[in-house]
Amino acid sequence: MLTYESASELIHLNLEEEVELKILSEDATFRLQWHHQQGAIDTADLETHIKVANPDDPEPSINTYVENHADPAMGLVSEMMVLCSEVLPTFGSYNNIPLPYRGQLQSYVDASLFAHLPEGPVRSSGYVRIMHAAEIDFRKPVRHLVLGLPGYVQFTSPIRRYMDLLAHYQVKAFLRGDSPAFTAGQLEGIASSVNMNAPVAKRLFSCSLKYWILEFLRRQPKGKRSHALVLRFIYCSIIAPGGYQASAWVSVGVQIGDEIDVRVEEAHPCEDVLALKEVVQRNVKT
């Protein structure tokens, strides 16, 4: 099975036997550069995932891993998914197919305002904080400024996203020569119902993820040091062990983008409590 990690390794090795993978990787890089020329903003981030093999056991096995969207293989897949979602608005608009055309009509974001922040999660965190929510039009494409695209239709995850599934029904009906499965008004009504229920599902997912992350941190040896990255100052928002964003107390002088060591002071998953503290290196005079 080809994993993201093994695919990234093959891309780096640049093997003659994997010429197709090299071509796809180069195309993805060119497309990303083109997006930036169109005003796209890079919001690649780290995403925490956790697997609990036996959650009903008193001491279940917990494995965490971090999904890095800047990873070469992941970037390749992401760009090809964006390409698909970019083609659909043109196809749908030309053939008058009602689709969930997504866009962001916010004011232009001057990327130079964030140039002082380190590239990667820190700069992405700054961008995300000022972005507006996406808007959907069911009759015509809407410019997506963050992606630098004239139109965008999510189409690549019909199993995971209900609106993607409806978009598939619309396109398949057209390809069969039938009328669209749904009118623009019907799509809008369904989307409204989905948007009412989606936050509940997202909240359940977030609560479950946070519970198991806190349980994972609770099990760490007392006093164990872990590396963390300072994203912004609330008290201080950092990427904690396992790629999880959390708050921590840090010493005076720490700057956004600094890498620091932290330790878990408290972790109580049932009480939703996590306390992290910076481990300050003290110079010992001899």
C-alpha cells in the first residue's frame, strides 16, 4: 500500500521508475505557484489525528500522528483535488447545472502584512484568523479569493460530505441526458438543513478528538519535555505534543514562531482540563 509518507519518499528519491509520480508532483508545484500568482493564500497547516484501537478497554491503546499539509505527497493530492473542484464550476456554468458553487467574496488580504511571521503553521494561523466563512451560490460560480480561483465546487469527497454527493447526482443526471436531479432552490433547502446539523457532528468529533488527546497527554511520564511551536499570544497558543493546538504559560521574551519545550502540568480528559507550561532552561554558574 502506498502511503503519503512512502509517496513523499519516492518523490524525493526522483526514481526513473516513478516518472508518472514525478510528473504529477511537478504539475502540482506549478499549479500551486499559479494559485499564488492569482492571489491565493497558503493556509497549509498541521492536523492532529488519533487512533484508539480498543476504546472500551480500561486502558485502550492510543496512537497519534500529525498530518502535514505541506508534505509533498499530500500537497500533490490536495492540488489535484483543487483542480477537480476548479473544473466543475466551468462545466456546471456552461451547461446550466445547479451546483453548490463555493466562494469567498471578502476583501483582498494583503499577504505582505504577514510576511514577518515564519512560514508554515504560524503564518497560516495568522491568515485563518481574519478569513471570512465561505459563501455558496447554487446558480452561478463565485470567485474564491483564498484559493485564487474564479469558481470552486467541492466534488472529491461524496462519502464524507453530503453536498459533494448531491453535486455528483447533478453531474451524473446531465451526463445521462436527464434533467438535473435538483433545482437550485431544492439544493439551497437541502444545504440549509445540512448546515443546521453539521455543527453538531463537528462538535461531537472535536469533543471526541480532544478527549483522547488529553488522555494521551495524561499518560505521558511526569515531567516529560516535548517540543512546541508558539503560534500566537492569547495567553499563548502553541502547537502542543501531537500537533494539537493549546494554550500555555510561557516566559517573558518568547516570540511568535519560537520553538520551546513544554511539559504537561495537568491533563484531565473527563473534566476537559489541560495545563501546559514552558520548561525554562536555567544557566547554572560554576
